[in-house]
Amino acid sequence: MQDNRRALIAAAILSALITFIIYLPALVNGFVNWDDPRYVFENPWIQKLDLAFLKRAFTEVYFANWHPLTMISYAVDYAIWGLNPLGYHLLNNVIHSVNTALVAVLTIRLISVARPLSPPSVFVAGFVPALLFGIHPLHVESVAWVSERKDVLCALFFIGSVIFYLRYAQQKKKLCYALSLVSFALAIMSKSMAVTLPAVLLLIDFYPLKRLSSLKGVLTAVAEKLPFFAICAFASIMAVYSQSSAMASLEAIPFDIRLFSALRSYAFYLEKLFVPIGLAPFYPYPADIDPLSADYLVTYGVLGGITLICLAAIRYRVFIVTWLYFLGTLLPVIGLVQVGMQSAADRYMYLPSLSLLVLLGAGAALIIEKELKPLLAIFLGFVSIATVALSYATVTQAAIWKDSVALWDYGIERYPDAYIPHINRGVAFVRAGDFEKGMKDLDRAVELNRFSRSALYNRALALKTMGRYAEALADLDAAISIKPMTDYYNNRGNVKKRLGDLNGAVSDYRSSLELEQRPETYFNLALVLEEAGDMDGAMRSAQKASELGFRKAVEYLDYLKGRARIPAQNAQ
């Protein structure tokens, strides 16, 4: 037993160390303009780690998400590093490396329930799947992209919850059950994708724990999951509430199209897991879906064939459990409920890849236990080649996240007719002061999708920056006509103020605040009210911006009070 423990610890530490080293080049990467501005370097929430921030993190939705633990992690980073991206990338790398070690522990714990293992089996069965998990390029997006902190953080507590549950199921330690439940809650507070965990625990009850062999066992297992399902219900409500503004309507993407696209996505993820080439930061939703095309017919064959094989081998429960885990953990992000316009994303495979890797570890253990030396030589040769190839691919893939221009150069190279990469590269050029290149990309984005509110809005921001206010107003009007958003109203207010339409600016700022109460919008409203001569209204708006943590509003409020020549206490 002691030798097995040493072998497990060695497998966990070695796989984590190699993973950390492979991702070291990513520490020199900067931020990118793909969510990083909203989450980090333009996020006023994280700039003060105090009780007011903690209250907001747990009680308010930010950027169409409720994930307080992720927000807290950014606030801790900001308190330590400020806006130095190295610290943010370092923490992502550390958490991913810890996750890699936990994959080794989880794999050994699961396999050990089914069969006893010798120390060599323990090491190989833990090290191989953990290492492949750690260095797989499909996981680069979750690690090298600061905004995907929620992925690695969620997985940390998701895997921890499963490990604690295994200990509880085997030893009936109530503390382990409590720790499993708490870990699950922390996973949910990192990313709502963790909602599948109660179903995963039931799969583990089926195999390898074999706790569902009687009606009593089924009832007991289900009863144990009720607190988990209660957390799931809460998380599902919060996810729908927070992401409702980002969800594509059934009119935009009909359900039958979503269903066929979801099936194709399952096959896509399997393909990228085994052949991780052509990875991209954005996979555009296909313009046309033909359910009878060759791609889709192959998809039906692959998914149907694997399902039939698992059912035919049902007495070997490991196969059906592995397959159901893969299908189930992808279900929240497979596209039936469409958030955004991507057809798939590498980050979505961070947790779903686990079952297939655990199965690989089980196969490695079986080869060693049965002393199948020819197979062992082939297996170790395969792992050696895969390690070198995957490591190279991961270092290469992480390099494309160096900065915004590098990221979207690559994205446009992969999908030249996708409008999202053109928008983001255009924004990057504009922020760098290269307006000619920026407008060329933004014009191209509008040309590719003239109904894209994002393309119109970002072009409007560029035009505003260039002082072309009338053109910016036209684009903002068009974007708002497609879908009113708080940012759109706020910036249209800014443009109207520049054009001298103070009443129109006030109206737009208030429309923005009706959608979401942001401190910067209150500050903008205060400025225009002061200019319009409404000092009382300006002070009320500045006060609100100050209460919401907008630092500039504090000095501005003092200025207004002095200008109005009234005592500060009366202005409160």
C-alpha cells in the first residue's frame, strides 16, 4: 500500500511538473481583446478587494455570467500584480498543473475501485492520462487565455469533488461527503458548466462503485445527490438569467439546426481530441447545414457506431460510463442552448476529455498487470511520440495568444470569411493607433455580416475615436435597432454629447442604466447633467457612481459640491 502511494504521488508530481514547464513560454503573453478587457484590465470591480466587492461578486451578474469565485481570483491577482499579465498567466498555469496532478489521483482512485494495482501499474496508469491531459493542445485555450480562468478553476473543484465522493462512497466518511458538496458549490461558483457533476457521480455509482445493483442502492444514491441537484437547480436558474442577453433566439438558429449542429460538434470534439490540428480561437457557426451531407452522415455513423459498441459490451460497464460521461459533460455547451455565435470551442473539452483519458489509463494498467510485453512496448512508444508531438503543438498554440493581433491574424488565417476575427483584429489595430488597418478590418466585418450588431458597434467606437461622430451615430442607431444593449446606449450617449445633443445623451444614459446599473454610465450621466445645468441630478448620479466603486466619481463629486457651495453632508 505504501509503495502504491509513493507511485501515485510520483505520477501526480511528475506530470504536473512537466505540464508547468511546457506552459512556461505562455507567461510572457499579454492580455488579448477577447473578453480580457471586461474581465481584467477594464474591470472596475476587481480593483478593490473589500466587502463591497465580495457582496457584488456574489449578488450581481457581470458580463452575462455569475461566477463569483472567478471574479474573486481576478481581484486577488489585481491586488498582487496590478495589471501585469504575467501574474494572471502564472496562476492559470499553476491551477492547470494542479489539475493535472489531480487527474493522476482521480484515475488511480477510479481504477483501484475496479481492480487492485501494483506500484508500476499505479505509476503508469496515473502518469500517462495526467500527462496527456496536461500537455494536450486542446486545453491551451483554457490555460493561455486569462479570461478562461473559470475553466481551470471550475475543473479544480469539479475533480476535487469527485475524489472526495469516492472516499465517502468507499469509507462512509461524512466529512468527505461534506467536502465533496462544498467543492461542487465552489466549482459552480467558478463556471456553471459544472452542473453535470451530480449525474457524473451517479455514473460512478453505476461503475466502478457498483452501488446501483438494487432498488435500495438506487434510492440511497439518488437521495445522496439531492443536495447536489439543489445546487444544480440554483446554478441553472442563474445561468439562464445571466446569459439570457447572450443567448441566440430560436428564430435566429432554429432548434432542428441546433440539433444537427450539436451532433456534428460531438464528432468534431472527438476528432480534435485524437487529431488536434487546425485548432482556432473561434469556430464560426456554419452558414448552411445539410443533414444529409457527407460530413453529417459520417457523424451519424461515428456516434451511432460508438454507442452500439458500448451497448453491445454493456457487461463491461467501463465503456458505456466513459461514453455517457463524454456526451453528458458536453451537453451544456453543445449548442442546444446557443450562447454566442461559435459552433464549438476548444475550452469546452477541458472536463469532457477526462473519461477517455481515464480509460486510457485503465488500458495501461491492464497491459502491465497482464504482462503483455509486446503491447506494452507499443503503448510506451505511442505515448513517447504523442508526448513530443503534443508538447510541440501546445507550445505553438500557446504562442498565438501572445497578443490580440497575433491571435486574430491566426484566426483570420484559419477562417478568412468569419466576421468575428475581423472585428477583434480591427479593434486591436484601432487601440494601437493604426486606424487605417483597423477600419479596413471593421468594414470587412460589416461586409461579411451586415446584421452583426457587434460589427456595427465596434466600427462605431472606431469612428468615434477618429472624431467621425455622425458616422458613429449611424452605426450605433443600426446596432441598437438590432438589439438594445447597455454599452450601445452608453456610447450613443457619448456620441450625442459630442454632437451637442445633451437631451438625447441624457435619454441614452438612462436607457443604458435601465438595462444595467454601471458606475461609468452614472458618471457619464453626471457629466452631461452638469453641462446641461442640472447640478442636483449631476450630484445624485456622481454619488451613485461613487457608491458603485468608480474612483473618478469621488473627486468629481467633491468638485460638484464645492461648485454648488453646499456642505458635503447635505449633498449626501
